[in-house]
Amino acid sequence: MKLIVGLACVVCGGAAVLYAIGSGVWPIIALYRDTLADPMSQAGSQADNQAQTITHDMWRAVTIGFIGAVPFLIGTVLLKISMFQKLRKVMRGGK
């Protein structure tokens, strides 16, 4: 039972963390791509608004990543407990 729950937590938490990494990095990539395409295109207030939007998007990604990291860590602990219990059972000679 611990093995199944641990595996489900690792998969769900890992997916959330990977999504958060992609969501956090993508605004920076888009910013650099736009800046390299036309460096003089933005005025001061427009650049400030874009910076606030990017900051908001990155904080949202950090929040999602933190929420995904909790079940990922719980699942990792459950998988390790399950593996050690099975290893101990095999070492004692039981099935």
C-alpha cells in the first residue's frame, strides 16, 4: 500500500514541480527573445508593467512548485520506507 501511494505522490508531485519550472522559466525566455528581437521597442512604463507581470507569473510558478514539492517529498519517503521494509524482509529470509 505504501508503495502505490508513494509512487502516486512522486508522480503527481513531480509533474507539478516540472510544470512550475517550465512556467517560471518561460517568461524569462520570452523576455529575452523579445528584447533581442527589438531592443528599443518599450517605453519606461510599458517595461515596468511587463516586469510586474513577469514577477507575478514567476511567483505563481514558485507557489505551484512548492505545493508540488510537498507530495513529491512525502512520496519519496514512503517509497524509501517501502523499499527498506522489503529489503529487510528479504534479508531475514521471508517472502
